[in-house]
Amino acid sequence: MSTRRTTSSEPSDGSGGPSPTRRLGKPQRQHLVARIIAEHPVPNQAQLVDLLAAEGVVATQATVSRDLEDLGAIKVRTPGSESVYAVPELPAEQVAPEDHLRRVFGDWVVEVSHSLNLVVLRTPPGSAHVVGSALDRAGLAGVIGTVAGDDTLIVVVDEPTGGEVHG
């Protein structure tokens, strides 16, 4: 029988032992990264990896680096001259770059269907709002609006455009 010791680098659940670790999907992990950055001063990626571990989430420095890039995180100076990560708020009027929209669709859209002037997009659970936000900011001609649920997004297009997917 072996015993397992907790080291200072392992997260603790407050009961004296390590908290269980888990792997989150990309959207859930990025949501947590954004929340951590909003709640804590995070000067470097190594500290972000540690803060995720404290939440019981396993992530490598490379994964955290990609998440920060996808979130558009930037370094800002705090009053004490320390540089920390921040995720800028994007105004609704800001247009998302086309490559960003392609990446969002590649990462999160798993099924597309259409009927008349409606397009229905399926995503993994909890991701429809990400795709909807990217579409809203893209300002595509013919798109009237989007309605997002948990894993389904309805895109309403004007009648001349129609809902047929061309690709």
C-alpha cells in the first residue's frame, strides 16, 4: 500500500488533501481563465496555470498561452507598475475579424442546417453564445440577428439571402 503526500504545488480542497483535478473543455476553461483574470492580478502564465490548478483544473502553459490569445488578453500596468493580464470588454459595435469568425466556427460549430431564412447551428453544450457573439460582431450582410441557447444557435437572415449554406 502506498501513501500519497500533498506537495505545495498541488491544489487543496481545504480538507487537508489535494482537490480532485479535472480537464475542462476549451469554452469552459476559457470562461474560467477570464474569470480568474478578472478576480486576481495575474502577471504571468505560470501563475495562471497555478490558479487554474487551485480550481482543480489541469492546464499546461502552452494551453494557457493559446487561451489568452483566443480571449484577446493583453498586459496592462497596475498602479504599482506591475504588468498583469486583462481581457478587454468588446463593445457590441466592434467588428470581429473574419479569421476570428472562421476560427470560432471551426472550434465550436458541429452541425449546420437551414430552412427558408433561418440557419440552425449546433455547438457543444455551453458554446452557442460564443458563436452568436462572434456572428453578431462580424456584421455580415444579410444577417438580421441571432438567438443562442445552450448548444443551439438560430441565425435569422433576410429573405433575399435565404438560409441555404454555400460552401
